Amino acid sequence: MPAEKSAVQILDVGEHHQNQRLDNFLVTRLKGVPRTLIYRIIRKGEIRVNGKRAKPEYKLGAGDKVRIPPLRLPTARAQQQPGVQLQDLLRQSVLFEDEELFVLNKPSGLPVHGGTGVKLGLIEALRAMYPNLPGLELVHRLDKGTSGCILLAKTGRARRGLTDAFRAHDVMKIYHALVAGAWPKSVKVVDASLQRQAERGGQRRVEIDEEGKDARTDFRILKSFNSATLVEARPLTGRTHQIRVHAALIGCPLLGDDKYSDPKRNAAFAKRGIKRLCLHAHEVRFPHPVSGKVVQVTADYDAAFNAALKILARAD
């Protein structure tokens, strides 16, 4: 793609972005700029906040001025617009909405944000659909293949409140997953530290590592099949790919998991018609960022997840 050098930019931080990390702020503002470049110019001191150097984790305040040096950027293109079919799907996926936030049943296969090779993710599509919501932000993330409950803040105070709730472990997320084989009845908790590995080709991978971050997941058997098990998973920590890695550690990787499962096993289930990553964010509970009242939302399985259950039941 042709590139052109930008001029120096001075960005004013509004109330919607108050308390947002500097690196996350820049990622949303510098579309098409690789994250590696963003972190490099922060580290070199080329990004200035109110005339001073700042670290990636610096929390912005309303009224801050962020200076961005000249960058060689991809030639600007018209903003990618979501198609009518995607817009209809996302509107039908709204599970809870008020003036402060959305809870959506994210479709499997839709990434939460654009990136390498992906022009339009969930957040970009929603921002195009709701241009009157300048503070619309993801509060947490789900993998591309994962479906189910995802929270988005409409306002700065909602983002701050929900971020604080996640940090204080006041948010409960309950997942349903189809795993290969028979889940051991004796395994109800997996407590194994996780370490993110260097990204290769934009792909993230996580491994069990005693030197990594603490990670614990509670598991419960919901239904057993001849070749698979439907389990409930409650991550008590929020590490990348946590449920997927912990399930694989037990020897029961998720069906359709192209990172942590045996390709031959995936191919065998795919021949039977089970191709999606069988992980679904079934329920979320959290204190409302303004009222403080507990909000509880559940998301139905999509057609592909229901079809997988029927395929497994027929084989019994």
C-alpha cells in the first residue's frame, strides 16, 4: 500500500478517554500503524504528553495534549463500512443496552477489532453504525472464534467503572465449551501459570510456564458424549487463551481449536461438521458502572454451536 508521511499531530484528550492508557489511546487513534511502531516511538520519547515523555501505561487525563511525531502512514482510504447483513446481525445481537453500555452476543468468526489482514472488526463496525457515540470502546476482548457476551462502554465513565470492576475481580464470566474426549470427573480446578510467547506473523500463543502469570479456571461437567464433553468454565483470572490452554493441559482441548489441539483431531471433528472453535461466553455478571446494581446477562448458543451438540448427540 502506498505510504505518505504525516505532519506532527497534537491530540486533545476528551472526557471519554480520561484514565485510558496511552498505548491503547494511540492504537485507536493511529489506524494502520503497527503496534510495534507505536511502542517504539513511545519508548524513544517521540510521543509527548503535555510536553513530557510518558510510558505506555500512563493514564491520560481530560485536557491532556498528546504530541505525535511525523509518521509514514498508509495512504488514507475511506472508512470501511459494515455491510447491511453485518449491521443487521449486530443489531440482533444486542442483549443489554442503556445510556452507558452495550452487552452483545458476539458472533463467532468476527474479530473484536481490525488488525493485520482484517479491515473491519466488531468495534470498527459498531463505531461506523453509531457515529454519535465517540466514547464507544471495548471493555474486554474475546478471541475471533469465541461467541457470546462481550461488554462495550458508550461513555468514558462507563469504561472507567467497568475497567475498575474487571481489575477488582468483580466481573464474573461463565463460558461453555465443547472439549475432546471425556473430561476427568476429578478435575474441577486447573491452576497453572501462563506465559505469552512472542508473536509470530501477528499470531499470539500462550504456554504453561511456572515463571508466567498466575491463572486459575474452575471447570464443571455439563453433559458427556461418546467423543466429547460439554463443560462450564469459570476463569478466575483473565489471561489470554486461558480456558483453551488449561483444557489442553488436561488432555481435552477445545473442539475446533487450531492453536492448542492436534490438527488430525480437528480434521476428524470437521469431517463430522464441527468446524468452529467451540467456546461460548454464556453469561456475564457485573456491577453497573453508574448505578452499582448487578447486571446479569446470558447469551444463547449460535446455530453452529447448537449443530455441534446435535452432531455429538446423534453419535451416542
